[in-house]
Amino acid sequence: MEQASTADQTTVDQTIAEQIAEKLGPYLGVHNAKNAVKTFSRSVFGRDPDTLTIEDLPVLLEGLRPMLRTLVGKDSAESVLRAIEREVKA
């Protein structure tokens, strides 16, 4: 059986919200990224970010899109959203 790499293991140990915030961090700063995930989780789903599932991801990303476009520009926003879609794991 293959052993998971350190990066893969980190992803497995992180919640969906933590993985999203980690990807947003370089664009928004760590604190703002965590707050953005928390705020949008509560406003879009009415629940805390630690309850997010992989099935919630498309709706959450659509909620984050306008804010990200305003803060980092269209190209950077689309780039980070694609990376989140590709790399966040359940």
C-alpha cells in the first residue's frame, strides 16, 4: 500500500474550510482568508465553516467570486477559484 505524501496528509487532516482558507491566504492574508470563509459559510449556508462539505464547495465559491474579483482582480480571482476546485479534498 502506498503511503500518502506529507502534502496529501495535511490536506486529509484539514477541514474543507481550512483548505479553502489556505488557498485564499496568499491573496487575502491568513486572517482575512479565514474570516472570508467563515462569513460566507454563515451567510450562504447559515452554518459554521467547520460543517462545510465538499458538496458545498461550488455554491461557496460562487459566493466568494464577486468579493475576490473586487479585491484581487478577475484573473487572480478565477485562478484561485480554479485551484480551490482542483485541490480541495474531502
